[in-house]
Amino acid sequence: MRKLFISCILAIAAVTADGAPPAWVGVNAPRPEITQEMEMESQTEIVVRDGAIYLWVAKPTTVKIFSILGQLISSENLQPGLHRLRLTSRGIYILQAGSVTRRVTL
């Protein structure tokens, strides 16, 4: 139990050590290839690649990133397009983009 507690404290410290929250960066790239069926289902696409989260949104969307412990890491309003977020710590995160919620592992 003590080891678990210490691990949780270290995880929180690693996430908050930078001081400034991570920021989404706009990426000049075409929209990811999706099918017509996907177009109807979702206006948001999430891809994890090269240690970064790529997010494509079709309309202005509020995006929040939480640690697995529920701590808010980042909250931003994104304009339509492709955006990238690099997090300094590897781990499991919860990404909430509008009405879409996904678990993301880096």
C-alpha cells in the first residue's frame, strides 16, 4: 500500500513539475483519411503517434486532458483543423473533446 501511495505521489509530481500546462499546436497537414461512415459518426478524430496526441476537430471544440487520477492537465478551446499536443510524461490520460471522451496511452 505504501509503494502504491508513493507511486501516485511521484506520478502527480511528474505531471505538475513543468509548471506551465502543455499547449496544443496547430499542424499544417491535411485531414486524416476517414470513411463516409466515420464522417457521419464523429466530427473529432484522435490519433496517438510519435509520443504526441493529434486531434482533428471539425468545429470549435473545448478540449480537456486529465491525468488518470483525474487531475486537469490542460483545457483549451480549439478552432477547426488538426492540432498536436506533446506531453512531457508518459502515461495514461483521459482526453475529452466536446462530447467525445477517450483514454490515451503515451
